[in-house]
Amino acid sequence: MLIRSATLSLIALAVGSTAAWAAPKDIAQRPDVTLALANALLTETLAVCKAEGRNAVAAVVDRGGNLVAVQRADNVGPHNTLAAQRKAYTALSTKTPTRMLAEGARKNPDAANLNTLDELLLLGGGVPLKVGNDVIGAIGVAGAGGADMDEACANKAISKVLTQTL
């Protein structure tokens, strides 16, 4: 009898738990960067840079700013790894390409204060990853020979990989 009662209690608990989880209005459903997507973006980014005769490091963060993956070509200075991650985080956090933030900071004293936040890096090369109107993460590139080249490598990879993924 005790075993039957325990079994019925477990069944009731399982059914009740399923009903609680089945309420989609209470659970946020948001697109996010997967490891597979991050690696595809990074591989393509480094291939684009290499085709231009450049070496770089690239990092992808998810919608929460967490590092998903990083890839570094040979002979890239070690400081570029952290720079790529911070560019990605900055682009995600502000939902803006970091090149635009850097330009704004040079023109607007209030925006220049963003440089006082340790996590942000106002150098070009960070680009938000968007699906529709949602920012699902960001990519940061560093070491390709300047902010313009960093951003160009990222944008070419995004236009190839992200559009194929959708």
C-alpha cells in the first residue's frame, strides 16, 4: 500500500510539474547564439581575414554577454584576445557596432564617459548579431590591422553565415 501511494504521489507530481512547465506565457522564448553558430562565424571571420592577408582573433558572446567561443590565428598579439572579447561585449551591451560608439565618443563628451567602464572597449571591430529586431549576441574581432579591417572581417562573415543559418 505504501509503495502504491508513493507511486501515485510521484505520478501526480510529474503531471503537475509538466503542467507548470507547459505555460509558455511564463517562459521567455528568445533566440540565442549556439556554439555551432559561434564557431561557424569565427571560422568564416578568420578565413575572410586570411584571404585579405591578415591574422586576427575573434570572439562571440551570447545575448547575456557570456563568451561562447574564441578563435585565434597564429602570430596574433596576446592582447588582441581580450580586445576581441571586450569589443563583442560592448557591441552586445549597446546593441551598436563599436566603430559607431568610438566615433560618437570622439564627438560627444558624454559618450566619451563610456571609456570609464572597464568592460567596454570603444574600438571598431565589435558587431551585434541580429535576428530580426533581436540582438542574439555579438562578435568582436581584433588584430587584423585596424578597426576598419576588424569590422570588415566580422561583417563579411555575418553576411555569409547568419543569412545561411536563418
